[in-house]
Amino acid sequence: MSDIASDTPETLTDAAILARFHAAKNPPGSSRTLGFRMLSVNQAERRIEASFEPAAEVVGNPMGHVQGGYVSAMLDECMSVAGMVTSGMTCVMPTLEMKTSFLRPAIPGPLKGVGWVVKWGKTVSFLEGELYDPEGRLLAKASATAIPTPFSKFKK
């Protein structure tokens, strides 16, 4: 396993990748439901920051908290996007396994997610992410194992 994405093109700047996300005309339905918006890209650190403004439908309990599966989905999105960025936007990152630790309830409203690549490999990568409330309190953290898969494998 290599710790760098050595066979990926280095032509995209952080700003260009961020602009691509902001210009996306048809984001995945899950991204829309979670209210995903990319805030920053740092290829050198293999890290991204995103905001979430989840739809009202994600409230999953009588106490009015965001259902844990949606919290996990937000973290999965941050980690997967960090992997895509690390690949130079040449790969998607199907998750093999994921563990989420819920530290405090997520209240509907703006949330901030951070995702990063711990170890990059051609066949397996290790990712981590954290989700914060507007006051900067850590709500949940996750780790995942993913398979870097070239976009070209999905073209017909």
C-alpha cells in the first residue's frame, strides 16, 4: 500500500476543486437531503471541510435530534470526499466498513463536518471524520476503510 496518490494528476488546485463542487448542477440526492456544501479543500493535508443543513425529514426521534444514521451519512460524505480530493478527483471511495461514535446529539440546523485521509493506498484507504455543532462542540466522529475506485470503472 502506498501512502501517496502518486499516479494521480496534480493539475487541479484546491480552488478549482472547490469551484467544481460549488458548480455541480446535479448533486447526489443524499447530498441534497443532508444539505451538503463544500467549504474548503486542502490537498496537501488530504482534508476537506463541509457544512450541512439537513432537511427536516432527518429528525428521527421524539426529542427532535437528527437521527444517527444521517449523522453517519454526513461523516461518510466528508470522508469519501476527502478521498476523492486525495485522488485528484479521479476516484470514488466506496466504504468497506465504518464506525461512528456519537458524543452528543445533533440538533437540526447548520453543522460542520471535517474529513481527512489517514492513509492512502491504491487498493485500501483509511479515513476519519468529525461533525461539529455551530458552537464548535464535537458531536460525532467516525473512521472508515474505503476502496479507491477510478471513475473510469463506472463509464460505459
